[in-house]
Amino acid sequence: YIELRDNEIHEIRGGAQDGGAMGITIYGSNDNKSINHLIIDNNHIHHCDPAWSEALTLNGNVENFEVTNNIVEDVNNIGIDFIGGEDWLSSKFARNGRCAWNQVYRANSSYEGGWAAGIYVDGGQNITIENNTMWNTLAAGITLDDYSRWCNVSHNIIMYPGDDGIQVTTDNMEHRIENNNI
């Protein structure tokens, strides 16, 4: 079990195209043993510049997690990201988790071609995204990308997204999206 609770993370700077300075990052790099039973709760991440990376990230072989009650604000890229399938880290993906009651606002990107969604599922699978609030994001409030699968997105509030409220960029429509307020 790993629990990250009640932390304030701010003023982190740095990064380049190959990565950045992330507020909270969990890397599951061992394909044979997952990081599991992870709780990230009631943290405040603000005024950070993760550049080409994200403010709060679960990447690789990470499962059975809860990301709840966090505030992510005034960050220079994606607020919360669930990643999988990156060759440099692991063939596995963030999966079987819950992202709930978080607030993400003013997720922007100052670099060219930047993509600043509030919550981004970038290869994650079987993730419930519910009861979150996002506003003033550069791109979508919530994005489910090409490699994401079996996500349930419900009861989220998304205000003033730069692009779409909820964006699904995949031909795989194995997601359930319902009862959101955009």
C-alpha cells in the first residue's frame, strides 16, 4: 500500500520535450509486479510548470488506485493523467482505478502544440472518472485517447474548456459516458 495524502506541492519548474517536473508521479516500471492499492488523496498541486509532462501522473504498471479530493490548479499542461503502453517504461498501463472528487482548473500550456486537458486517459484502462470539476482548461475537460479502454465517465462538471468538454479520440468506443454537466 502507498498513500500520498494532504501534501501541498507548488512552484516546481523545469523540463523539456523529453519530460518535465511533475508534482506527483507514480511509475510502474516492472511488468511482473504492479504498484497497487495506491491512494492519492487531498493533495494541492499549484503553480507548477511540468512543461511536456503532467502535474499528477500514474504511468505504467499501476493498478487498483484511487485519486480523490485533490486540487490541481495553475499548471502548465495536463492536470491529471493515466498513462499506459509507453515503450520506455512498461508494456503495462494504469488500470482498475477511480478518479473522483478532484478539482482541476487553469490547466494551460505555454509551449507550441501543447495539450492541457483537465483529466487525460492516455492508454489507461478500466478507470472510473466521476464527480470531478474542471474549468478553464486549454483543451478538453476530459480526454480519452486512442489507447484507452473501458472507462466510465459520469457526474463530472466541466466549465469553460478551451476545446471539447469531453473528447474521445479513439475508434474504440468501449467507454461509458453519462450524466456529465458541460
